[in-house]
Amino acid sequence: MTPRSVERIILKLRDEIRRHDELYYLQENPEISDREYDELIEKLRELETKHPKLISSDSPTQRVAGRPAEGFPEFVHRVPMLSLDNSYNIDELRAFDERCRKLAGGESPEYVAELKIDGLSLSVHYEEGVFVRGVTRGDGFRGEDVTSNVRTIRSIPLKLNAKAASIAREIEVRGECYLGLRIFERINNQREDAGEPRFANPRNAASGTMRQLDPSITARRRLGMFAYDVFAGQRKAFATHWDALNWAERAGFHVNENRALCKSIDEVIEFCNGMEARRDNLGYEIDGVVVKVNSTALQERFGATGKAPRWAIAYKYAARQATTRVNDIIVQVGRTGALTPVAMLEPVQLSGVTVSRSTLHNEDEIERLGLKIGDHVLIERGGDVIPKVVKVIESKRTGKEKKFRMPTTCPVCGGNVSRPEGEAVSRCIAADCSAQLIGRLLHFASRRAMRIEGLGFALAEQLIEKKMVRDVADIYTVTLNDLVSLERMAKKSASNVLSQIEESKTRDLWHLIYGLGVRHVGERTAGILARHFGSLERLGAATVEELDDIHEIGLTMAESIHDWFADSGNKELCQRLTAAGVHTEIAEHSSRQTDQRLAGKVFVITGTLPGMTRDEARQLIDASGGRVTGSVSKKTDFVLAGADPGSKLDKANELGVPVIDETEFKKMLG
Ligand code: IVH
């Protein structure tokens, strides 16, 4: 290869990686898996190692520094990083507005309202447009130099584009580093698997991540940063804050899109209320709104008191954490027989709702928390998730707290309880446990399954108690007379329930598969199984190998599905459902499926197809017995390539794997 062509490949790779960074962070819609992303980085690194002259400090490979640092050196901020005064209600916001108007000599200043991201603040420095340093806030005057870690944050540009960089030789951008909720959950699960304690909230996790001495750990954890301030040298870079935010966006930073330029405090209040309603759907934690005077000249005139500026205020939302007492721990029995301990709490207000109970999951969780009945605890409500106990407040112990013991018999039916080795969950193993039957019935009738409206807890409980129903197939044998004989069941509602039951027979196959409640089979898996097999009968006849061969179905799932259908009771249940007239086939599926035109063929899809999305192509392949994998190897039979196919195409050519386009693909499907 000529040096020119190497350079071209390197530049192309860098562009591609940047494009994936953007898809991942800005659009939250990645096109490739993490592994494929790492492969791209690896390829670039290899080329750069062979041609070190072509390494530039803005290359994505420079994001991950090699060696762990030894502690962090101190860095004195050129301009102190102040904190903010807080306000907790609208009156306090109005009082802030009045102070500002007075300071501004009577005129009403413009405000910028933006989200107060719950993370840790960070200052990043550029010289001649190139990233040189990243510093934590520290005490506001001195921070820690965490440059190697900051390099790994993909939402922070390593190089500013030339036009943006031209505003000053030395530029400092400040912003809030945060961890998205999905990543936070993933990290905590991994920590739990590794026997490490969970982080209490995303902010602690972000801050722990930033202080990692090994930058490769920071890199894996995928921190993000929203920029909120820009300095040229030691002065604010723009005449207004709004301009600064827009510049930051053009320069390549992420600036939170939820921001507003407000002419009056009323507009600010509207923004605050609107965002509070949307707070649970953002994908990251916020703890309020920051309101800033827009004009830099006014900001300078207002100045600061002690540690907070007079030109800005935080409007804090109601806390999502609260402390309360665990009055009792009760045990619920679910449809799988799982015994779930639930903390009965002294009712407490948490972000607008009264919380009085919180699941404790299992015995291990209680052990991990070190929780006893009577303990005071910190509870937390994140997103739309049910509140959970974060930790025990040991300093509030009186010595009267009682240890919780998992019952050895089922609290509902008195049957035996077993906890298999290596599992966290204890289960009631009685086949006729009414709690399990009720749970199975409610699951079968739930909206995502067969959607039988009117079949709620009270009815399910009575049907089982009166022995009218022993399993989900019995639902279809219930008569009008049965129903009217029950308590609180008038003729009209009885006939409504009956017609709902009748209607449920025509639900799509995946609803039925999901409704059966096979362990490990969620809605998504049910959809995959329905598409792949097309009928309950064919699914029931599948071997573990056949199931395991389906992309996205792992061995545990395959075994669980196979075991469920191998059980003679379940076999009979399926036969009775079919006999009752429940639809157990996908109407037009059978002919397509029996074709099995692509049986056993392994595909990789890359690039943009002209006439269908990649997901549609994947579904067609699945439905014809083929399989789609993520990366090209010797085992790949075909690479289905569209526009801008990227490195997978190179790999296919290298290995001699046939490459087809959409037209050829359609021909294959007939
Ligand atoms: S402005 C002098 N804007 O909140 C201005 N801060 O309680 C100081 N924060 O230390 C910061 N989102 O870590 C600003 N949009 C935002 C923010 C924000 C989060 C944090 C920041 C600061 C703390 C003050």
C-alpha cells in the first residue's frame, strides 16, 4: 500500500468510528454491536501502530490511554467552578427574578432554562482547538486532572472543528458528566455478578467511574457529558449564554436539547413544570432546572456571593430518595411459585407519590442490604421503576430490630419450599398452590398476553377457589351460569367477561406463547418463536438443538422451552387450548415456513438496503429457516450488503464469502 492509500484508509476509518459514536450517543440508535465497534478501533490502532507518523491526537484510538495513572495530579482552575443556590418552589423562583430585575436596574432580563443533570461537573481544555486536559470540579478551586479518563468519553471532541476553534487560542468548556440509566443498570448488574456492591445512584457511579485509575474501565462505562458553559481564556466566550450553548453544539459537544430562551420568569416556570412531567422518560437522571441570566454583561455586573453566582439559580425537583422505616417484611407467591419478600414501609412521599411497599427480590438481597425488620432505610424511585431499598441507615438502629427468615413452607398453600443450589430464589413446589394458579391466570389474561379484560384478581381467585378453573385452558370451559353464581358478578358483567374470553381465542400466536408463562420467555422471545415456528404444535415439537440454533435464543432458554413442552401436563394443556378453538397457528405462515428455503444458512447484513430495513431482512431470513449473525467469519454463507457497507464487506471479500444485494436476496426467497 502506498502511504497515501494508508492515510486514506485511516481517515475513512476515523470518520466511520465518529459516525458510530454519533449514532450511539446522539441518536441512541447504534448500527453495530459493541464488539464490532471495538473491531473497528482495533483495525485503526493496528494501522496507526504500523504508521506512527499518521497518529493524531484527535484519533479515536487516543481515547483509551494505555497505562493506569498513579493517582491524579491537582489542577488549579483558572476561573473557580462555583456552585448554585437552590430554590424549591415557584415563589422562590419569582423571588430570584425580582432580585435579578433589581440588579438589572428595573429591566426584565432574559433567562436561559436548562436541565440540571445529576452527575459530576467537568472542565475540559483546548489549545489551538486540540483537547489538552480534563479536570474535575474538586472543591471549586482545585480539581483533579483526569485527562486520560476524559479522553475516553466519546461525547467530548478531541479536536474542535477549525471554525469553532477560531474563537480563541485557549478554550475551556464546562459541563456535566453523567451515566445513562440503561448503562447504570448494566454496570450494577455486572457488579453484582462479580460480588461487588451496587452503586446507589447514577451520580455515584459516574463519579466513581471518572476516578478510575485505569482509563480502559472508564472507557467501557460509557460516560456522557452535556456542555453548559464556554470560556475563551478566563472570560466568558460569548455575549449571551444562549450563543455559548449553540457554539458548543456546533463545536462538536453534546448540549442538552431540552433548553429554552425565556423572555420572562413565567416562561421559565412553564419550562420547569413541563420538564418535571417528562423527567421519567429522559434516560438519565435530572434533579431540577438551572435558570441563568442570558446576557454575559449582566452576569458580570451581578457577580457572585461567596460560592454561588447571583445570576443563576437551581430549581430543584422533589427528592426521589427518602428515608422511612420497614415495619414488616411479607412474602408473596408468584405464578412460578417464586417467594418474593416485600418490605412494608411506613408510608412516605417520594416524587409526588406515596410509597408504602418495596420489593426486596429475594433472600440474598436482604442479606446484601443487611436489612432487619424495624430498620430505617433509604428508598429510591428511579424513572418509572418501582421504589427500591437502597441501604439500611445503621445509625438509627435501636437494637430492637428483628432478623427476617424466609419461610420453609409456602405462606399461601402450606406446601414445601425449595431453594435449588446456586439460585437466589426460593419456590413453592406444590403443583396446586392457589397463589401460583392465580398468578398464571392473571398472566395469561394480561394485556400483553391474551388480553381478557375483566379477568382480574378477584375473579381469578373465585374461579380457582370454586374449582371452576384449574389451569389456563379451563378458562375456555367457563359458562355464563358459572360466572353468575360468583360473588359480585351481575349477568351483564358476566356476559362481558364471556365475550372477552371468546375474543381472546383469536389473538396472535405470540400472545399465546407469551401467555403460557414459560420460564425465560418474554414478549420478545415469544415473537421470535412465533415467527420461526408458525404454530404451537411445531414449537412444541422442536428439539433443544433446533431452538438453540435460532439467533437470539440461548441454551438456557432453549432448554427451558423444551422442558416445558415435554411435560405431559403441559402437552395436554396445549391440546385442550387447541380443541377449545384458540388460534395456535400463524395464518399464512405455514407455507412459508415449510419452504425452509434458507434452512441453516448464516447471513450477515451490512449497509443500508434500498427496499427494506435490516430488521425486516432479518425477519425474512428467520422466517425462512436462516440465521443472522453480527460478524463475518468462515461460517458465514452470505453477506447481504446495501449502501455504505463498511468493514464487513472487506472481511467478506477477504474470506471469499459470497456477497449479495437485495435483488438477489429476494430471488433467494422466491
Ligand atoms: S451551571 C456557576 N448548568 O449543578 C454555574 N450546572 O449545584 C454553575 N449542573 O456544580 C454551574 N447541570 O455540577 C450548571 N445545566 C447545568 C447543570 C449544572 C448540572 C451541576 C453542576 C454544578 C451543580 C451546582
